[in-house]
Amino acid sequence: MAVYSIKELENLSGIKAHTIRIWEKRYCLVEPHRTNTNIRYYTDNDLKKILNVAVLNRHGIKISNIARLNDLELKEEIIRVAGASHSSDTIVDSMVMSMIDFDEYKLESLIEKSISKKGLKATIIEVLCPFLQKVGILWQSGDVYPAQEHFVSYLIRQKIIAATNGLSNTFNPHGKKFLLLLPEGEWHEIGLLIAQYLIKEAKHEVIYLGQSVPYSDVLAIGAAKKFDAVLVSSTTSLPGFDLLLYLKDLGGAFPDKKVLFMSGQAEDQFKELSPNHLHLPHITYLTDFLSSLL
């Protein structure tokens, strides 16, 4: 059973910890468990309850009215609201609950619903990336099982690959060529697959090197192939790996190329990098960069 701190509930639901405490006392929405040292912790069921409450509250239902609902009524109200809603936040919260329950049918249905309403590109930016960010929070805190992370990663990975393969291969005389890779030891590929889709969707070319690419291979391929930019994704802290030093080396090896890097690390850690580097802390930075190439 996964357990969560109140801060993790706040990060996952968007509801401030102070508000959760008030709801506990005033409405008994959830009842936190206590460690031997009297520290609050919450279970999967508590997280799902808070996510459900957050969805209904965002849709204008007063917390006092939500608190009166029993579990069955709460579930029925969520089905009603979620069925009528096109809100990205509602879809993301429902996806988190589906992941916790290993409900592949519901998770896939939520993604397909978003694609039919918003289109794939908007679904990637507004739904899948925020969802993966929440999965990342759970992963870092140890509150998601590897099987759950693999469950959602596999499903989303297949969706992105199928969508990329479905893009028309139209020649763009003004298109750029991007070299995409994960550093050696990095295996979390979804961000890179999403980048590949968005770059190809914008009518540019991609040389996709994929997971855990040795630096010597990057240099060899870079010397053998013509390209305009290299994009690196780094989502995990690898033992002995210094991302800043790696990016500096890439910039030195390819001084006439743009070096793009996707990382959740703080911007001020990269102040020493040269102007040909561009940090992409969120996928919208990539779409903005691609728009600037038009």
C-alpha cells in the first residue's frame, strides 16, 4: 500500500495542505492515519477521495454539499461531471485514479476522449505531460509501484509511437534536422518520444538515437550526419552523471548547433551555459521554439 504525506496530496490534487486540514476537521472528508511519531499519512483511498473532491469543487459544487455525499453518490457525481467536462485538470485527475486502480480501459478511454475533443497535440501538452508530471511526483516520493509506472508508460508510449508513425512524411524545404537522444544510463523515453512527435508534426526531420546513448556514439554520429540541433532529455539523477558538464561538452563538440535539453532542474543551475543552449523545462518551450523556426 502506498502512503502519502499531506504535502504530496497538495502537489497531486492542487488543494493546499491548509485547506485539506480544514476539510478534515470541519467535514471529516478524510481521516489521516498516524505514524508512531504522530505524523499524518494518507492511503491510496484517501488520495482518490481528495482527487474526486477536487474535481467536483473545481466544477462549482460547494464543499459542504460534497461532504454530504456517501461513497456511491460521490462516484455517481464524478461520473456525471467527468462525462460532461472537457477540463484538462479533470481528465488528469481521473487518469491518476485509473493508474492507482490499474484500470487500463478507463485510462485509455480518458486519453481517447481528450484526443477526440482537443486533438492529439493539445492532449499531449494539456493532458499527458501534466499527468506524467504527477506520475513523476509519485515516483520520486516512492508512492507509485514500478508496475504502475510501467503500466501507464507502456500505454502512453504506444499511443505516441502510433501517432508518430501516422504522420505524413511531407518534405519541407525549410525544415531542420534534429538529433534526439537520452544520455548513457537514462531510460525514461516518453519525453523524448513526445519531442519526436512534435518535431515531426512541425514538418522537421529527426534522427532518433533513443535510450542510453554513449557519449562517444553521439560524437561519432554527429560527425557522420548533418543536423541543425541536438535535443537531450534527462529526467533522473544518475550516479556520477553531471548534466551541466555533459551539456557543456555537447556545446563544445557542436559549437554551430543548437543544444536543446529537457530537464526539470531549476533554471539557475544552467547559467554557465553558452547562448547556443536552450533549456526546455516544459514541453511548451519546445513548441514555442518550433514555432520560431517558421
